[in-house]
Amino acid sequence: MSRRHLQLLTRLVGTAFVLSAAVRPLVSFDAGEPLLLAVEQGVLPARWTAETPDCAHASPFLVHEYNSTFFILRQSGCTNFEKPFLYLIVGSKEALLIDTGAPGASVSPVIEELLRRGSQRREASPLPLLVLHSHGHSDHTAGDAQFSRMSGVRVVAGTPDAVATFFRIKDWPREIAQYDLGDRVVDIVPIPGHQQGSIALYDRRSGILLTGDTLYPGRLYVRDSRAFIDSVDRLVEFTATRDVVHVLGAHIENTRTPYLDYPEGTTFQPDEHSLELGRAHLLELQDALRHMSDHLQRRSFRDFTIWPVVQ
């Protein structure tokens, strides 16, 4: 088919073509030649928890290779009931770790080993490491001290001042920053409301949006209603012009049964919800918040619960 015929067909259909493949090319004719934007695919596991509890033989961290440059780590409930998820994203010049885990286990040896293996594959020196936080609560920052003592590692505290200073954000929380890991740009979106230093990160290469404790299959604790509502609006606006393959948060608290969560303190969740959500969940959350306005109420939805915290 000629370019002219393809342009005509595009106008008739009223949309661009999206071709599904291992790497999806997005075709645009707005700037002359077609623009190809590659989204790297990956694989998520069917489950994150063993079918039976076995703390005697459980590793402190489960490491899942989504693809060769994106790793998902899940802290074992045997070490801490919060069971947070951590993320390691690898660029050509630097690696990025989001969160350092909860008390009870040390993730630094695991990250060092992953970076070492990566350097062996590339036949190069291990990459320097940047450590960020989805937010500043202790179940996401417990390993900071270990990384602060390591060479080649920079740790940015999970506070608005630290994040704004590092990324040169002048208008917190409305300004969105970008950071290049080397052939891999991530967007940093301030989303306070759960905690003042909360941020979301969007990895352009994989199309994955990391939302910390702001959106995940569980109890969405809201400490500042207005800031939380504004933050969700900001995420909806941000994602309106971007491919979102998965929305990945920092916990799983819901079961696979709709509207049902595990009680706080549960260490073993054999029938837990999948980790991944989608942009539709973000829109569902925004719609619910808009109907409640500033007077948020505890309300359960199929895959999460809005949970205002009385301060």
C-alpha cells in the first residue's frame, strides 16, 4: 500500500493504526515520515506467593525478570507483613532502584548481584545506581542506610525537598520531571496525598507506570484528601497521551475475590490479587474521588478500597 493510500485510509477511519507485536510500532504521519515508538514487552508471573507457607526455606526477596532490563522484587511476608514490591530499571549509563524495602531483610546484596550479572552480560563495569522512593514511609526506606554506604550509589530521600532538589523541580507538585538513565527516560510525577513525598514514575521504554501506595490492589490510605484528588487528576492527565501497559503499585492486599482484602498484618496470601492494574483503574479512582469531593469516605471497589486516614 502506498503512503498516499495509507494516509487516506487513516483519515477515513479517524485513527492511527496500532500494530501488535513483540515491539509495538506506533505509526504517525503528523511530521512527515512515520514515527516508530518501541515499547519493550515483558512477562509477569501468574502468582507472587507460594501455594503453601514455608518460611524455613523462603528467600527474603523474590526476584522476577520482567525483561532483561526491568526487574520486580517482592519482599517475603516471612520478613515483614507489608511485603512491598521494589523495582530495578536498567539504562545504558545508570540503573534506578525504586524503594529499598521494609525492616526485616536487606535488599542491597540482591541488587548488587543483579547489577553484577548485568555487567557480565554487557562485558562492562557495573552501572552506578540511583535510589529513589515511591514515598518516604518506613516500609519503603528501611534499606537506605545500606545503600548510602556503597560506592557508586546515590540515594534520594523520599521527601518533597529532596526529590524537588535532585530533579530541579521548581513547582512542586505540579511540575513533572524527566531523567535519562542512558537511552531510557523516566518521568517523575509528584503525587502527594498518601504521603507528602509520594511520586509516580513512568518508564517510557516499557510503558509501565509505577504508582507506589497511591494506586495498587489494596487499601489506598489517604492522609491529605485535596492533595490526593489533585494527584490522581495529574496522573490521569499525564497518561492521556501515553501508552500505559501496566500500572504497578507497591503492595497487594486484595484477594482474587472482588471487593475482599486480606486483613492488615497478613503474612501469607495464597489467593491474592494480581499485581498489575491498568489505566481503567486510574479512571475509576478519579471518578470516585470526584463524586466524593473533599469529603472522602471509605469505600470498597472491585480491586481497591479508598481509605481516608483520620489524622
